[in-house]
Amino acid sequence: MKASEAVLSVILALILLAAPVPSDGQQPGKVYRIASLAVGPSPVVRTPKNCPVQGNPHWQALLGALQARGYIEGQNLLIECRWTEGQDERAPALAAELVSLKVDLFLAFGATQVLAAKQASSTIPIVMVGVIDPVRRGLVASLARPGGNVTGPTDDAGPQIVGKYLQLLKDAVPTVSRVAVLAYAGDPAEASFQREIQAAARTLGVAVQSYSVRDPKELAGAFTAMTTARAEALLVLPHPFSYLHGQRIVDLAAQSRLPAMYPYREAVEAGGLMGYESIQPDIYGRLGSYVDKILKGAKPGDLPVEQPTKFELVINLTTARALGLTIPQSLLSRADEVIR
């Protein structure tokens, strides 16, 4: 070997040694493509790929968690968003469309969206969010070992959460004896919810009557039936339907003068009496960890489904006054936020 060739070889070797090493599991120059399928409605301000731009703290928490792990949208990360806008029947076609884009991972928001993604692909990893009781819904085999291609954080501590809802409602209105329960017709988790509610109702000494709806046009009739049955309070079960149509439910509860417990703080901000749910920015922040582990090679079926440990109770005193209620101080002192 000539001296000049030897020098050149040394220089090239030094350049290779000095080159930055990609983070563990990351492919140099790799741009990851993630699909997002959610209920909606589709955001007013959005990117060309239909994703939220501003005004969505949950989405910002997710992006922040991804950025902290080295995934920067528009650089080494592309996110394609689609929205069912409350029409469950649109989910399968939208999921198939996203699969056709050759995405590396699916973010599915809500049980219907998770099921659609699961049916569209048995191999693309799916990280779920906004799902209650995923085992009962048949989305994962167990919380400890999900199996298949679905994992992610749940939105609840199990079906027993509905018993907690009823307990808090009774604490807010100690004299209540008849409670209406608003559910989404056909929800696979409804049977387990009803068992928990009935068990809690027996302990609390209240009677419960369920009203199931599938279409927003059925809501007015359900509230008329509640009034006819002389319901004294309302418990709204968690489901994307009740979230999407939260304002309409809040308005009908106000017209019917029913103090109501909601599974979403947004309903309380919209005028509902009280709400109890897991702290959502924490949940969305956890998504970043799941995405990072999977993109680095972990199998979804080996990643345990995490249950939330932090919940918040929000009470709207303006609504309480409008209903002529005095919320006991013992409950107010336990609230994480009181809207006055």
C-alpha cells in the first residue's frame, strides 16, 4: 500500500469513528410514519395531514412526550390523522386507508377505533388510548400480557370505576334515591358496568334505571323517560358517544333539572354538575413511552397495559346553585377543582 493510500485509510477510519451513533434501536435517517385514528370532531385548525395544530392540550402532551424521546414531527416523524366524527361506521374504511400508507404504528383513540385498526392489520403495532375495560371488549388478552398487536394505557381502573361515580353522586346529593344511568346501546362493557352499578346501588340504598341510546336523536326521548320515572339524578357512563355529545347531554340534564355525574371534565366545564376521570395529560404523556419502545423493537403484546393511578374530581358550583343544591363541604374539600 502506498503511503498516501495508508494516510487516506486512517482519515476515513477516524471520520467513521467520529460520526454520531444513532440512539439505541433508531435507524439513522429513518423517518417514522404514525397513523392516528380518533373520534373527533376533526379539528378546525390542523396540519395538511389533518392533525391538530393548537388548542388541544392532550395532543400537545403527546407531541411533547414524543419530542422528549427524540421524535420531532416534520423531521423524523410524520403523523397521519383521520377522524370518524362520531360516525362509528366510518372507522373501518379510515383504518384501511391509514394501513395503505404503510405506517409503522397506529395510535387509536377509543374502542371502536382500536377494533377497526385491529381488523385492518394484525401486524402493525397499535397503541390505544381512551379505552375502558379493554379485556372485556376483547381488544387484549389480559392487562399483564396483552398478546397480539394492541397495547397502551387504559382510561380507567377497571369496571369498578362506575361504582365510584355513583358513590360521588350520592355524596353530592345525599337525599337522592332514584338515579338514571345513561349508556351507549351495544357497548360490550355495559354488562360489566351494570353489575358494578347494581352492587354499588345496593350498598348506597338507591334504585337505578338504565337508558341506552345509540343515536343523538334518541337523547331527548331518554330524558323524557327519566322525568316520567321521577329520576332524581343522572350518571353518564363513559363512551366516546357521551364525550362527543357531551354538550347536548349537559343541556338536557339542565332542562330536566337532574344533577349529573360525568366521566369527563369537559362536561363539567360545559355546565355539568360534576365529573371524575383520570388525569388526561398524564395518560397522553404515557403514550410517548409506548411509541418509543415499540419503534425500538418491543412487541406490543409483551408491553403491559397500564392503568391510571391519578384521578381528578371537578365540581361546578354555578350549576349546583342553578339546581338549588348545596354541595356538602366534605365533598368540596376533596375536589381537585371547583368551578365557581
